[in-house]
Amino acid sequence: MAERITGHTELIGLIATPIRHSMSPTMHNEAFAHLGLDYVYLAFEVGNQELKDVVQGFRAMKLRGYNVSMPNKTEICQYLDKLSPAAELVGAVNTVVNDNGVLTGHITDGTGYMRALREEGIDIIGKKMTVLGAGGAATAICVQAALDGVKEISIFNKKDKFFPNAEKTVAKIRNNTNCEIHLYDLDDHEKLRAEIASSVILTNATGVGMKPFEGQMLLPDASFLRPELIVSDVVYNPRKTHLLEVAEQQGCRTINGLGMMLWQGARAFEIWTGKEMPVEYVKSILF
């Protein structure tokens, strides 16, 4: 790494909290080195309280760009100059690019999620899915799934600060796609059981399962799962969350968040550099 860094090296970052578990620095730095690109990627512990100052600081420092993760994906929109059409629809950002001082926010989580499913040979087009959560990642997944042709989506979230935003997202999806979409209270266990029972896939799109919520899951118990159900999780560290462990015990096919992380990162890499990430090489490092 030391031999790569020069006076011309450009910095790309990642802002979130917690973030020291992230595999993104390894993924991007290995890809930069493999292609001989003069960039370095670093992670920074940043929450909502510091976010405005960090965005202003990164602009002043002329960072080429950065990734954004929980809890900053929705909050950061107000501090950027422009949003891509997808980010505008989702109302969240996970990738920022700096073009001569103009900060544009993109969202690549949804495309990453759908690509990860395709890579695993899973087709949910024309079918029904249930999603746990209504934050930035969950919204991106739902929007992209609806745009790609998923027939029906049931979203479950606690009635917290994300719930009103989720209601707006549902309205946007109804108005802009042919997807039938509904939002329910996560505490309505009877409805949760019924919607999962009629879905082909259940996706946890929250941070529950990773630190500091490791060993937890949003489902009340294993009886909500059946062997025919596919269970996916956006969390990739740990690679097998408590939800995925329980799902495996019930005979479900399971998918962790590594594939989504890889493919959303590949799209961000292209936005910053104009080049395709060497995905197969990165897979050999990460997987």
C-alpha cells in the first residue's frame, strides 16, 4: 500500500457507524491496486451528528467520492447538490461523487441486491417478497425490485422515524410501477406470518444481526419460516446472522449480504473511476 500512495493519490471514503467491520476498504483498495488506479479508500466512523461537517470537509478536501451507510443514508440527501433519479425516488444515498465541487448522490443498493439474486440463480420477477425494515437499504431494494418487475412487496417496520418515509415510498412505488405494495407494522405478528407464508423470499434489510445487534432477529420465532422460503439478509458480517442460522435449521435456502455488498460496490466503483471493477478478482479476495 505504501508504494502506491503518492502526492497525486486521491481519497475515497466510507462514512457510517459502526463501520470498522466493513469489507468495503479491502474490496475497493484491492480493485484499485489490481487496475493500477491511484486511489485509496478509507473508512470513517461518522453518525448523523457529525454528518454535515464531514460532508463540508470532504468537499473542501476535494475527495473524489465516498460511500454512505447506516445511519446516514437518508440524512445526507439534504447536504448534497444533486441526486440521481434513483436516489431521488428512494430518498436515500449510498454513493457520492464529487465532480469539480458538485456533489451528486447515487443509490446502488437496490441494483446490487437484484444482481446478487440473479448471480445465485434466483428469479423473483413476477413473484411476491416480504421485506423487514424501511430505512435506506430497504427502500432501495423495494424500489429496484418494483422497477424490475416484482409483482408484490410487503414491507414490515416498527412505527419509528422511518415509518412516515416508508409510507411516502409506498405511494411513489404505486404511482411509478405496476407493483402491488403494502406497508405494515412489524408488531402485527399475525399479518407478518400471513405475508411471509405467501412470499417466495423474505429479506432482512436492517442492521439487526450485526453489531451491536448480533445474535438477534426481527422474527418472533422460527415458526414464521417454511422450507420452501428463500431467506436473505443484507448483513454480511457476520456472514451467517441469527436469522440465517434459524432459517437454515428450518430447511430454507439462505443468502447473506456479501453478494449485495459486492455488486453495489462494483457500481459505485464505476461511478467514481469510469472503469469496471474486476469483480472476479475481488471475489477471490473476499469470498
